Amino acid sequence: MSNPPAPAFDRRDALVLLGSAGLAMMAAKANAQPANDAHNAPDLSSVFGWDAAKGEYTLPKLPYPHDALEPHLDKATMEIHHSKHHQAYVSGLNKALAELKKARDAADFTLVKHWSREIAFHGGGHVNHCLFWATMAPPGPGVGGEPTGDLAAAITRDFGSFDAFSKHFQAAAAAVEGSGWAWLVHDHVARRLMIQQMEKQQNLLVTMVTPLLGCDVWEHAYYLRYQNKRADYVKAWMNVINWPVVEKMYAHIAG
Ligand code: MN
């Protein structure tokens, strides 16, 4: 076997640039393994679709079929969202990283601001969607409804009640101006939960927090079924939250 070509950039460097990377990693791990197996090295390559031979990201596989979240999220939307929109972020991230490699090789950083912004947007889109897929699941035990255990206690402590959290989260999601996300995050300074909005794939979320759960409110996430009724989509989306995964991520971060 010949040695694979050297990647165009170091994977660890790339992951540092990807704000939610660690969370998506843990989400996939929580899906796949028991909580007490937390210290084993996670399989970053499959979570982020990293192809070491090519030195590029590829689109990770959905952890369930396209129609698995019906009737809340329809098959056509899921198929287009994953295979077209998420793929576009993966391609955009690879393009930006490759262009910055060229810039280093040529010692020409004329466009460094442009390509850095492209990494933030497309890299953000990539990891946001990795986390999005991992924190949803087909309706079943633990899915939708309310969380349990430490996360449930923290939600009551920091929002007053699950109902108050749910109303706040849905209002934040419905009110994102333009395209973006609502996130349940953990504030590492105050050590408490917060709800924040994100515009596009990267703006507004402050850096001392780690995302736990996000609702994608770009029109591509809901328009086929819900048209302009974003609030109806967000309410339906609450039914496919994979709370056991979110609980395990919370334990990793805040425990
Ligand atoms: Mn999306």
C-alpha cells in the first residue's frame, strides 16, 4: 500500500475553526454508545464525513431514513435538506480550505478575509447540520415530550419550568430574522442554560457557550410542508427532539 497523500490542512486545525464540532461529535457518540463510555476516542471521521485519503470533508450519512421523521418533517424536505443543502456547506468548506492552502503556497493573502468568512459560513453550516441530524430521532421512547434527569432539573432551574423553556425556545426560533437557528446552549461562565438565536450559519451566538440543541429555521428546513408557517414547523419539530442524546451531551459539558 502506498502512503495516502498529505492532507491540505491539519484536521485538528480545521476542527478548531468549527464552533459546534465537539458537540456534533458527542451527539453522534451518544447515539451510538452508552453514556458510561464517554472517554473513548470518538470516530470523528464518520461524524463529520472526513475522508483522510482525499483530505476533504464529505457528506455524513443520515442516522435514519429520509421519511423517518414523518409526519413532522416530511421526506422530500429531509432528502433535499440533507443531500443538497448540507452537501453545499460541505463543498463550500472544502473550497475555502483549499483556497487558503493556495494562498499560503503563493504567499498571497489578498482574499484571506473572504475565504475566512466562507469557512465561518460553510463550516458553521456543516457542523450545525451534523448536530441537527444527531439530535433528532423518529418518534419513540424519549423522543419529543420532555427531557429527564439532570437536564430536566437544569431546565427547571434556569427557565422556571419546561413549559417556560418550550415557549421561550419556540418564540426565539419563530422570531429569527431571516435565515438562522434557535439554540439551547450551556454558558460555561455562569454555568447555566440559555437560549440564543443564530443568524445565517454563524452570527450572533456568543463564544462562551456550547450549543446543545438547535432548530434550523432556514426556509429550506420547512417550506415544502409548512410554507410561511414557521411557528407550526417549530412546534412540530419539538416532537422529534432526541432528548436522550441532548441529555448525554449536557452531562459531558456541564457534569
Ligand atoms: Mn439547514
